[in-house]
Amino acid sequence: MPIYLRMKDRLAYIDGLRAIAVIGVVLSHAAKYTMSFVGGGVPYHAMYEGAHGVDLFFVISGFCLSYPTLAGLRIGTARPFDLAGFFARRIVRIVPPYWIAFVLVLAGCISLVAAGYSLPWPTLIMPPTLTNGLMQLAFLTPGNNLVGSFWTLAVEFRWYLAFPLILWLWIRYPFAFATVGLGALALYATGASRIVDLATLPAFMLGIVAADMTVRRHRMCTWAAALFIPALAAALWLEPKGHLNFAYQDQIWWQLPFFFLILGAGATRPLRAALECKPLIFIGIASYSIYLLHDPLMALYGEYGGANPIACAAIGVLSGLLFWRYCERPFVSTPLKTTLVSHIAGSLHAMQHALRLPGRIPAAVPIPAAKPIEP
């Protein structure tokens, strides 16, 4: 069975792409916290470009959320979209590891301050007030995060809430889908609304388009890998030249190369094989844990005299792998996950029934067959 129709299996190359994304983010922070060693100029800039791993994460997120439904439509096995089940799975997947990481970092901060030590760069690690902390735990962006990199979690969570509607628009009304994406770009680019959600929404939507084109075996998939190179060159040329402005997640020209990369990775055998190597898959599976824990520990390394960017990055990756093993994995691949999803889905179904809200979105017409790609 072609790789893009394996409904029950992980797409291993997507884990490889997750690894590339998180390694990029880790390297960008390694440059930040060991700047005195790295220095300025090209080395610092090159490492800091890894911040665009966040853009890749956003595109991957749209791809992974929509792929099962779109693949089901393609082979005629799609069922009505269960809203409660979807949200329950997302909550169990995202919330417990985040809450555990939040508590661990906060406890560490309190212990350091109590022992007379300073916290690294207050703008990057900032102990919250009670109200502020509760807002962060509820994925409501309060303006200041305990850890600077946590800002993406609230954005991602808001897209989970909107995802069923966005996917439904793509399946039923592609023109309306495109209008929403272009409208978000226009609102942000013109300054009418500088909400970061508007700047990142196109990346999430491009992931949905990439999933659909992969499922359809669209002809573009065969040459998408080749398009990645000029698209990446264009992104480097078009990015803002101001201090660190080049690393912000508000650039559509950085989202497009990752769209081509995901398309090409599933259809190009050498690229897929490279992304499916075991070390990358392992890091990709643990990428959420690495993202959650790397930043504060790497910041502490730099704050207390660490100057080697490789050692700094290694601390971020290894601490994340340990966190995945003991704190995230129980909510991903143990019976605990099934139990929690069942209880939460049941509560959400009861709430929907009490409020008389629709609990399912009808399946769309199956996607027409197309000629397969021979990678």
C-alpha cells in the first residue's frame, strides 16, 4: 500500500521533519545563549535561522491533523468527524506534558531564587502571577510567558479549536478556504491587525493543502522537492534584514518552502529515506518534549558561564528526550491515554448534548481517484 494511504501507521518521514524542525529551534537558542562564543556575523545568523523550525512545525501540524480524514475520503472509509473525540485526543496529547513542564520549570525557578541565584534573562524565564499562570495553563496568551518559547503553544491550541471548520471549508468550499487564508495575510500585512495568529494561519492551512495533495497523489508532489531549493533561496532573500526580524514567524515566504518540503518528502524516495533514519525518527517522536524543556535549561547553561553552542544544544535535546521518556510517553503510548481520551470525550459529548450542539460533521464526498506517484 502506498505510504500516503497507511491509515494506521505513523508516517516516518513526518517524524524526520519534526526532528529537523526541533533541531533548528534548538540551534537558534544555542546561538542566543552562547553568543559570546559564536560571535556575530554569518555563524550566528545561520544558527538563528533555525527559528523557522517553528514555521515548519505549523505546516506539519496542519498536515497531520487533516491527513487521516482526507485519506479516509480518498479510499472511501471516512466517517462523520467526531468533534468530541478530536478535541479529547488533542487535549490528552498536548495538555498533560505542557502542564508537567510548566510545573517543573516554575519549581526550578522558585528554588533558584530561594537559593539566591538569578534567573537567566527575565524576558525569557519569567515566574508568573497566579492569574497570569492560570491563563498560560489555559493556553490564553497573557503577554508574558513563563518560558519565551511557550508562546507557540497557545497559538497552536487556538488552531486546534478552529481546525474542524477550516478542514470542512477546504473539503466543501475551497474558494472560501483560500479567502480565509488570503484575508489573514492581508489583515496582518497591512497592519489592520497584527495578531500573530493571522500570520501563522497560512502555514497551518498550507499543511492541510499538502495533506490533500499527498492523498490525491497530485502531480506537483513529484517535483515539489526540486521547488524547495528556489523557494528557500527566495525566503532568505525576502526576509527582513533588521536585528532578529528575519527569525519571526510572520513570513509567508518561509512557510512556502516547508509546504514544498512536506510534499516532496512523501514522493521522493532518497529524501524520504534520509528523513526516515532512526535517529531522526527518535528525535521527531520526542520533539514536543524537546521543545517544552530545552529553552529554560539552555538559558541556564548560558547564564552560568556555558559558552559552547554544541554542548548547549546537547543539553536541550537530551533533557527533552528524558522528559519524553518519563513525562510525555505515558500520555501517548500507554493505556492511560485511552482512559483519559474516553473520559474527556464522554464529558464533551454530554456537554454537547446538554447545549444541543452538533457533535459530528458529516463526511464529504470521497475524493476522486488519481494516478499514483512512483517515487
